[in-house]
Amino acid sequence: MYMNSMASIGRGRPTALLSALRTLPAASTAPAMLATRSWVGVSLPPPRRCRVRKIVHRGAPRPVTKVPSILLGRCVHCESELEAELALILDACPGVMWFGEQPALLQYTHRGVIHTHFPDFAVATTEGREFVEVKFRHQVTDEVLERTALLTQRLHRYGVGYRLVTEDQIRGGTALANARKLLVRGREATTPIWTLQAYETVRQRGVTTLADFDWERPGSFDAAGVARQIIDGRLHIDMTATIGADTPVHLPRALAKENRLWR
């Protein structure tokens, strides 16, 4: 996907994701569905609602974690620490156009029974749309793996993905630590003048570093500004390496693999 580095890449707009999900058949409990072995259906939240169901405590009491999101302009309600960590990665990733928690009710047939499933997230990226289920490794049972295989196969025909992620993907590598570094600085929007000046500085130099934006100085306006521009996809760094003051900042023509936290 080629783009102008100063142009909006559509972050925060759920239209593309919702349009893709609406291509799926509607959820139904009709007995006729039992005869369709490969059936899958979806029920989306009603208008002006962001979740298809309320976040509740499943069994033993535990708090609901609310993660403030730059991308969504609201708090994301998460039922586990792992979900909250994934929300941070999604929020800071410039390749993520939109995401939402408890986004849909999925129904599917298996062995003559209609099953109901609430995936934890739906995510729209520059490459596609997918549902994401978050589990700790010890929660991944044979039933979970079987459901993952079934939904991956059945949703694929509609151009929608399905993915199971654990702490191995969320906490492994640099994604989570880098997301935290970007979000702790980049929650405030930059001014148009600062944005143009920063863009022009990088354009003229070809490449600069985060040190040139006072990255390590607490409360630095420039550090906050460059973090927000990286999150918004207008300035780019290698997300696969640990972010630090010596991290190069540049203006590539496209969002490549190294520019992403969520892949």
C-alpha cells in the first residue's frame, strides 16, 4: 500500500472493517442451519454501540481493565491483562486502521450443534480484516484449537481472518515494550505547524534519529510529537528493534513489515 507520508491513512475509521463483517451471513438459531455443516454467521452491535455484549466477570471476581485508546478516542474494556496488552499494541501500530473489543457474536455449526462464540477483538489493518481471540497458553484446550481451525476456514471464504494469540505473540519480541514507549509520549495530538516542520526536517535530511527530537528528555514536546507522528503513520521507524534515542526516523513510501507492531 503506497501512500503520501503526510496524508491520512484512515486510522480510526471503522467503515472498512464493518463493511467486511457485513458480508458475513447473519447469525441465526434456526434449526435449518444445522443441516449446513460449514455455516457461520455474525451478529454485530446495534447502532451507536461499540460492543455486542457487556463486559462481565466470568466466574471469580476480577477487575475490568480500561485502556485509553488514541485510535478509538475512548477506553477499551478488557477482561484480562493479556487483552489489555494487545490493546496497547493495536493502538500504537500505524498499520492498524481500527479495532474493537467484544465486536461480534459468531455462530457456527459443528457436529449437528449451533455454537456461539464472542471473539475478543476485531481488527482492520492495511492488509485485511480479522477476528482475534486472546488466551493464555494454559487456556488453549483442544476445544479452543478445534474452534480456531473451523472459524479460520469458514471465515476465509468471506475475506475475514481469525487468529488465536497467546502471551507468546503478545509479550514475545519488542512489540509490547515499543508500544508502551510510543503511547506514554504520543497521546497528545501535534500542531499542524510542528507536524510540517518535523516532516520537512526528516525529508531534507533523508534520515534522522529520535535523539534529534529529545527522545530521552522527560516531558519533551518534540518527543511527544514524533511519537504521535509514528503512531499515526506519518513518520516511520523500525518497529522490530527496541526503540531508543539512536533509532532512525525516515519517510518510506509504504508501510512495510518493519514499520508494524501488529503483524
